[in-house]
Amino acid sequence: MRPISVLIVDTNPSLLRVLTDFLQEHSQNAVVVVGTASGATEALAQAQALLPQVILLDLQVPGLPCLEMIPRLRGMVPNAGIIALSLMDAKVYKKAALAAGADEFVGKATLGTDLLVAIRRVARSVGPKESP
């Protein structure tokens, strides 16, 4: 089975490194980070060029409101799963992200316990299905 390709979009360079390292160390080679981006323009370009299976998208990315970015990403890479990330773990943020088209929402406070589970769940539910 091929690893799940992931694009991480976040404004914090330290978090980009931490998430990349975390996924490499804890996914047992089931996840590979194919790219990172820190702004909307870069994220859209990376998504189109890399065609990741899953996009981790911070709700506070500069350049374009995230809730507008989700449908744009969905249009550009329709087979990608989108997981919205936020420091604000409020129900209102989750509801807004899901209504905009995100497949999952993970609060940054629970990344260590929830992120890999969400990535695997989203990767199974979106994209072209492999034939047996």
C-alpha cells in the first residue's frame, strides 16, 4: 500500500516542521509529507502541482480567508481530503469549516491524538478507489 501524501498549510514555520516530523515518526511510513505552504497563493500552487491525497489546512492562513480557500482547493484537487486545523477548538469553527467543504476538523490542542486518525479516515473516504 502506498503512503498517504499530505500537504500541510500553516503560517507557523515551527509547526510545519513539528507536524512533518510527527507524521514521519508516528505514521509507520503510512503518511508522507509531500509539501508545505505558509500562505494561500503558495497553498493553491502546491496543491495543484503535488495533488496530495490529504491537505491539512490551518484556518488562519493569510492571503485568502480559509473558508473561501476550502472550496477553491476542492475545485482544484477534487480527490483530496481536506482537514481544517485551528487553535480555536470551538464548535462554531468546526461547523463553519465542515460547511465550507472540509472533510474533518482537528483542533491543534489534540493534534497528537487525533491527527493521524483523521488523516487515515479522510484518505479512505475520498479520492479514487483502488480496484481489487
